[in-house]
Amino acid sequence: MTTPVRVPDLSGASLASLSGEMRSMSPVVSSRQRRWRVPFLFIVLLATVAVFAPALAPYSPDIPANYDAIQNLAPSRAHPFGTDGLGRDVLSRVLFASRISLSLAFASVLLSLVLGTSYGAIAGLVGGGIDRWLMRGLDVALSIPRLLLLLAVTAFWENLPLTALIMLLGTTGWFDVARLVRGEVQRLAQQDFVTAARATGVRGARMLRVHVLPHLVPLLIVNATLSVAATIALEAGLSYLGLGVQPPTPSWGNIMAEGSGGMASQWWLSVFPGMATVIAVLACHALGDALRDRFALDQVPA
Amino acid sequence: MGEAASQGVVARLISRAVQSVFVVFVAASLTFLLLQLAPGDPISAIADASNVPTEVRAQWRAQQGFDQPVATQYVRWIGNVARGQLGHSTSQQRPVRAVIADRLPNTLLLMGLALGASLLFGASLGAWQATRTGSAADRAVSFTSLVLYSVPEFWFALMLLFVFSYWIPVLPATGMIDVAMHGSMSSGARLWDRLRHLVLPWTALTVMGTAIFARYQRVAMRDALSEQFVRTARAKGLTTWSVYWHAFRTALLPTITLAGLFFPALLTGAVFVERVFGWPGMGSALLTAINSRDYALVSASVIVGSAMTALGSLFADVLRALADPRLRRV
């Protein structure tokens, strides 16, 4: 009656993927269950490109010796993505930028997951008045637009180094994770296995680590995937405004910034790094969507 | 939902309004904190550029109260924000209030038109998809909206600019009006000029919003269509369209709730879109302020943006109360 369903190897996904399994009783769903594969492949491909960028890039990302001879060249066989105003090969810069743009997004999302999970788990486990105040605080934090806050910080501190940028994106990106985790922790706290664990004397950190956190894994994976997408786009935007990653370090956003002056004459500076950004963001969104359906996590907003 | 219904809509709106005031307070405190932590102060931002001697700087600091204890400065700043006195913009050489009065309506016009259109197009598109989930058309539209949702708004705006202003030059690239010609136009031509300038920025914001709302509405409508009341309505013999209308209204509620959450995204989009198209709104004023270290205008933008977001969720609550008869009972 049912087609066999292969469960992706995501340890700790037990409960949520079980309910995903229940949904897979019709053959239509089983093809949907594998929807995560194509975007996942794209992400692996992008990560591979980032890791092997020095081997793959035809030129150095820095200013070449003969720069005055090869400035602003349109795409050609020698320079498939053209060259920029300083004679640098745009393809090579896009490849090297993938390292910066992807690792920056990944690192800052990791930080925000740690912060958000801690805050949400504490609020969910403690409950009562403290929980209410913590949640009210989150409501307020979510009302302050993240971009404006980031713009204000970059205005007051010019030319932030990469680590500062990661910290900044991480510490402003954890509010929605905290809310989701808190809801899930509250739901889990009412489950029989938690009551049973409590009856045997399990408390505090051990309860969190052994009995609650493993069940949060699907939620965190889905949220992290979607957050990486949002962060790649946000970093590209900030760098496009000249407030994110500072040149000469290439990022997809700051390559586009160099092209924004001469959109009509140097379209290749905006088009190719933009397409790289779109592919990365799209792959993460598609993976997040597919995993959300796979784990049947209705509480994560689209 | 349940909480909202039992709490009563008025009580809920009041608590939202109180929260909005609190949001503004937090935003004001946050900008103050940033300003204190930042290297240098507004005086050095101006003075460094023009090589002002130390004595004059000290005099300026005393004049503006920057030599006072931090607590005094903080109380004064909060008091000023509460009275709507946001200081003097150094990049525009006029009071911040005047800049806001001048620029904010332009941003609100752009955002309002984009929000209305996105909600209309997105809700219809999502509902249409929900009536044929799993079909080729549904999957094609879903994929398209996922792609559009993944395109950073500034890049989408750049591509629109490239295609419609440079490649096929049919629409103006920047501004809100044709500055040189606008004065000598007839009123009909002026309206036409404004519309032509509005098309590209509005499209950039609306396409993004439509993609988001279509995704929400599709899921909400699909859920609504699988509910008992739809089966009852069908069994009663209602026409397909009338059944869809019932489901559509039900599905609109979660979508409207999300419209409040969509506000920050719209604001972010507006900042980038204003930049790309040179739209004279708060976003482009903010970006100019950042480049010239105009601290007063930057702080004011954070406060105004936060207030707008808080009011946006308040507005979504009001809309939802209007759309849901259950919430109208006080």
C-alpha cells in the first residue's frame, strides 16, 4: 500500500519525523518527501565551490599587475564574468566571495541558534511570570527592525571587521528562534516522557540536554536553514550599501556595490554576483521548506 | 486566537498600544546606548571633518549638553523623544522633524500602495492555488514565488532598473518627479509623471510582497478547505464559488496576522528600493545620514521605523478584528 520511505539520516528527529511518516501514507507524499534532495545537492555544491575556490578560480581575486590594460572588460572567453574597474576577474571574485558570504551567514546563524535556543528553553522550562516577561521582551525586540538597527550600528562604528559583523548578525537574529523553541519546549514539557523523567528525579540542565534538546533538532535544522537564507541576503544588502564586508575582501554584495555606479555599462558586476546570491538563498529556502514538510513542523512560518 | 477571543478585542488593542509606546521607549534607549558606546560623538563627527580647535569643540559640547553626566543626558534624550524633538540633522541642515515631515509621507505612500497590492494579489493568487493544490499550475506558481521570495529586493530593483530604464528605456530611473519639467506641466501630465516614476519602485516592493502573501494564503486556504464547515457548505448544496468565498474569508485571518509581521520586511525592502531608485523617502535620507555620520537622523530613523513596525502590528490586529466577527464581541 505504501511505498517505502527513506528517512534522511538526521539523528534525534524521532518524534517529528514520525508524524511526518504518518502523513506519508499516500504515494503523492512520498515524492514530496524527497524534495529536500535537489536543494541539498545545490548547497553541497556551493560549499564545495567555496572550499575549493583557490583551485577553481582562473585568476587571483586581487588587483593584477597589468590592471590598466584589462579594466571594465565585458564578459569574454578569457573573463567569463568580465572584469571590474580595477582589472580584477569577476568570476574569480565571485568564487572567492562565496567563501566569505556563506561562512559569514553560517557562523552568525550558529551564534543566533545558541542564543535563541538558550533563551527559549529557559523561558519554556521556567514558565510563569518570568516566561511572560521574557516573551514580552521578545515582542519588543521583534518590533525594532533588524536592518535599521544594523544600519545604526554600522553608522556609529565604521568599517566593522568580519568577526564583529558575525557577532552583530548573530546577536540580532535570534528572536524568532527563541520564540519557536519556547513554544516547542512548553509542548514537550507536558509530554509523558518528561513527566516520567521528572518522576525519576531528572532536573535542570540534564533534563534539557537529554530529554528536551534532542526533540528540538528538527525545528532547529529547519529554522537554521531558513535563517542562513535570510542572512545571506541581508549580508549582500549591507555590503551592497558599503556597510557590510569591506573591500578588498570580496563578498557578493560588495562586488555589486562596485557595479552600482555604472549599471548600464557594467551590468556584469551586478548580474553575476546577484545570481550567485539568488542561487544560494533559493537553495536554502527550498531545503528549509522541504524539511519543514518532511518533519511536519507547522509551527515554523513559511 | 483563543486568547485574543477571550481577552476581548478592545483590551487586546489597548495592550498593543501600550506595547507600541514601550517599543518607542526601548528604541530611543537603544539609540542612546549605541551613541554612548560609539567611538567619538556627534561633535567629533562634524569637527573632525573641518579641523575645529579643541576649545571650540568643548564649547560646542557644552552647548549641546554632551559634557553632562550620562544619566542626565539620557533623561533629556528620552524627554526630547517623547516631545517629538529629535534634534538637528547635520546632513540636511534642518531639524530632524522637518526631514521626517518631508520624507516620511513619500515612504508611506510607496509602502502603503505596495502593501495593499501585495495583500490583494497575494491572497488571490494563494487562494487560486489552494483550489488546485498539487496541480502543475500550483507547483509552477509555488516555485515562482519561492524564487521571487529568494531574490534580494535590492538586486531585483537593480534588474528592473537595468531592463526598464537602460535596456528598454521606457520608464524613468530615479526620483519621484521629473524635477526639470514637473513645474511646467499641466495637472494631468503631473499625475502621469508621478505614476511613471512610481511604477518601478512599486513593482519591486509589490512582487516581493505578493510572493510572500501567496505562500501564506495558499497554506491557510488549503487548511480552511479541509475543515468541517466547508464539507457542510458543500453538502448543503452551495455553489463552488460560494464555498470558496467562505474558505477564503477564513483563510484571510492568518494571512492578515502575518501582514503585521511582514511590516519589518516591507520597511527593509523600502530602504533598498528607495536607494536604488533615488526615491526621496526616509530610507534614502537614512542612507545619506549614515554616510555623513548624521547621528541625530540615524537615531530618529531607528525610532520612527520601530514605531511604524509596532503600529503595523496594531493595524493588523484592527484589520483582523474587522474581518473576524468572533473578535468583534467586546
